[in-house]
Amino acid sequence: MKTFSRRSVLVLGGSAAAATLLRPSVSLADNDPESHGMSAFGDLKYAPDFQHFDYVNVDAPKGGTFSTIPSTRAYNQSFQTFNSLNSFILKGDGAVAMDLTFAPLMVRANDEPDAMYGLVARSVQISKDKLTYRFTLRPEARFHDGTKLTAQDAAFSLNVLKEKGHPIIRQQLRDMVKAEAADDASLVVVFAEKRARDVPLYVAGLPIFSKAYYDKKPFDESTLDIPLGSGPYKVGRFEAGRYIEYTRVKDWWAKDLPVSRGTFNFDTVRYEFYRDRDVAFEGFTGRNYLYREEFTARIWSTRYDFPAIKDGRVKQEILPDETPSGAQGWFLNTRREQFKDPRVREALTQAFDFEWTNKTIMYSAYARTHSPFQNSDLMASGKPSPEELKLLEPFRGQVPDEVFGDPYVPPVSDGSGQDRALLRKASQLLQDAGCVIKDGKRRLPNGAQFRVEFLLDEPAFQAHHAPYIKNLGTLGIDANVRLVDPVQFRARVDDFDFDVAIQRFSMASTPGDSLRTFFSSQAANIKGSQNLSGVASPALDALIEKIIAADNRDDLRTACRAFDRVFRAGRYWVPQWYSGSHRIAYWDVFAHPPHIPRYAGSAGVPDLWWSDEAKAKKPEQAK
């Protein structure tokens, strides 16, 4: 479960915010530098005259079809279904990959941590105080109907997303004060003082909508009407809840730009939707779709022996994933009474036997997750450094003492499935929290029976819950799984109407404002936010601001590690597992660059791959 790459609160209010808005930023001067790109700390790999990104195949042929099932999602999107082509609001279940149909101001370079280079914007000029950005738009930028894309469209898009976009978008645009068109070619964006470091990058990556199109219809409507775009693809054929196709715009206005060469090579990109992982696998073996990233270790270990594998028509690869693996786990809704005490939350962690689950159900394919910054140098380890202690000391007495020692790691069991020592510790923690056994059942301090409902939207995870629920039963806790359809799941999670839900999210290599959507006290009260656990910690809020304010990578690393220690001490989740690689399988009709760039994500599909016509024409592929 990941979020997708083009990364994502409410309108500024209150006296402090108002004071910020009234204070003017330093105006742009003629001698302020103009650049072809920007990054969090100003470093750019590519020169102004670069011809293409190093990792693409500029000679990749155009044509063919790439088909797959969703492996990433964002905002209101679902892995299993869709009923709307508006993927940027809270209402409805948006279709994945709608970002392919829109062109943003800038796009990311996948071999740099956070650098962006101009697509719709030819250049950007930044004021000395870094609060005013002027984007100069390319005169050739066009919407799919041939109308010119102007700064008025870009300003409209940013303002409507801040006012009516998905809550995650609104929150991440909190530090954007205004966006205005100085003329058709000049977009001026003004940010608040002490803005998050990555907000300008986020703004530059947002889709640009047609103002004329939305003058005739409401933006915040869940609809299957095809919106007017300006990106490399248009929406093609689709059937809600079943499949959607994106058709390449062969005369796309940006196809020969340096940021576009060697990318978007397929004539058709198609996504199939399945409600069940096993059924989805059968669809792949039957060639209903051609590419699959395998997230189920059981299937990878036991079911890739079908005839097309044996005769070479389907290829398997394991590609390294060098990006932060992020966090996957059971997030405990601390808004609910039974999860308010951290001792209770730790008891639930003690009851999960990862070692048995990994060995028995997942074929030892995973490692245990400890941190939201897993698989990166932002993750805390050992005792705090002097620099970390400087950030942590103001919170001594407000956070657990363990914050000032080694960071918390989940227990390692004996692998039996019911480690008695860990269950005894869990029972004692519950007892200490006032959750006693009465008449054979665990009771909350208020006398109510301790019940836990695990909310799921796909049956594949049921096997992982069974041994966990058995251990919770041993502790006297009445636990069960509630399997609901994807639409109901999304609605309940957005409304925080759950006890425990699984979430996976990946952090950027240069985290910033997005941390607020996952971990801030403000996000805990915003429906649709990603703060599922309801984390509301003044210490974490303050450390998020330290992360955002860091002006170099060393300070960023230090602040993230300090944050990591406090978050892990809060026991807001039961960490699950991660893999440091991508397991992929595909019908052998594709090719890809020999080295997938580090920050491409999801093996660089579909943007960097291409159709290999010679392979597709082999007689064996016609079987």
C-alpha cells in the first residue's frame, strides 16, 4: 500500500496566521536568479541545457499496451475499484493514474532526492526570502482540445485545490497564501512565513486544470465525466469498477521537452480492478493483464510455476528498493477509549508474533518494521546523538524516558505463535492499565468488555489476523475481523470509524510538510487525513516543525531521528513488515532501462518502460 509519486489545511485562520498573511513578502527583483529547476536545498544535478534524464532510453519505441493492476494510490483512490474520474477530492473513489492526463508545472528527476525540472513552467524565479515564486509558463502548453494553457489556469487550479481539494491536499497547501496570474505566461505564488520547506515542490507537482472547463461545472463533484487535461495521456475506454484505459496523446505538446524524452512510451496504459488478490493473480496467469508487482509472499513462493513461467513467456525479476520503505502496520485509533493508554497499545504489540507469521504465512520473505523511516538513514538507532538530545531535552518529562535511550523496537518472539513470556508481559501491561480479567473476559477500566474490531477491505489479510486474534483471545480480549467492500472501507477510514485498520505509507527521501498529514495534532481532527491513529502530541508537533525548518540534510537527518524516537515511544501502531525489493512478473513483451533510478518507485512503471515489438511477435507469445 503506497502513495503515488506526484506528491499531497484548512484555510489559514487564527490571529497568528492572520498576522503572517498581512506581512508582505520580499518582492521579486529583476536580479533575482531564474532557474530551470528547483529542489529542497537548492542542489540540481542537471544543467539548464540538459537534453534528457540520464536514466531514460531516448530511443525507446512508442507503441503497445501496458496493463496492470493498481499498486499505488493517493487521496480518494482505491486499489480495488473506482466510481469517479475526479481523484483530487474527498468524495467518491477516484480512478488511479488520473495524474497521467494532467501536466504540472514541474516534474521530478527520479535520480535525485527531490529535484524538479520544468514541464509547463519553463523556469522559476525565487525571491530572496523564498516566499514568492514566479513561474514562467511555456507558450506552447496546450490542453487536449487545443486551447492554450495559461497562468490563469494554473492559478485557478492551485486556489481551487486549496479551497475544495481533498483534505490532504488542503492541508499541504496550508502555507500557500495565494496564487495569481500576472499575465498569461506568469504565475506568482506567495507562501507564508516559516512555510514548510517542501511546499513549493508540492505546488509545482500538482495538476493544472482548465479554468474554462470548470467554469461550467463544479470542481468538487464526484463524476465519471472525462475532465479536460493537458498531460501525455487522455482517458480512453473504461467501465467503472472494472478497468480504465489511458490513451497516449501522440501530438502531445511536451513530448520533445528534456523532461519528457524517453518516457510515456506506451500507446495504451490500462488498469484492471479486482476485489480479491487470488482472483487477480489468476487474471495475470490468464494474460488478462501483462505486468504485476507481487505483494503477497505466499503467491510469489508457491504459485509462480504455471506453464508461461516454465516456458519463458513470463519473466520474474527482483529489483532493489532503495527508497524509504515507510510504515505498514495496524494503526490503533486512539480516539477510541480502549486505546488511549499507551500500556494497552504496547500490550497489543506484545501479542503479535511476527516471527511465526513471517515463517508460516509469508515464507520468511519480510523483515520487521520498526520505524516510519524504515530502510533509510532518517531512522533512529542507538543512543541519541548530542544534536538529537538538543532537540529532545525540552520535552524531558513530557515524553517517555525511553526516548533518551535506545529507540523502541518490537519484541522478538520464540516463533511458536504463542510466546508465553510475551503474553505474560502483555497481560501485566493490561493489568497495570486497569484492564482486569473478570468472569474470564478482559474488562476496560469503565467495566465494559475489551473488544477490538480489525477493519479490512480485502480477504488476503485474513490469514495474518487469525493467529493474532487467537493471542488476543488468550488475553481475554474479544477481537474479530470485519471485512467490508472497498467503498465502505474508505468511507469508514476517512471518518475514523474503526478500531484498528491497516495502512502503509512511504516517506519521501526529503520529508517535510507531508508529515503533518500523518502525525500532527491538527490532522488528527481532519476527516480524510492520514493520521489514522489520532496522534496528538505537542512534542511530535514541535519536532515536525524542526524537520520542516531544517536548511540542510544533516539537520534534517537529526530532526527526523529525534522525531522517530518520540513517535516509536508512543506505541501508536503495531508495526508489521517490509521488503527491501520489488518482486515483479510480466509477460515478456516489455523492456526497461538496465538501471531503474533510485527514486522512481514501483520499478519505474509505466513511465520508463516500453513495448518490445520483437518479443511480442515471437510465436510463443501467441499461445
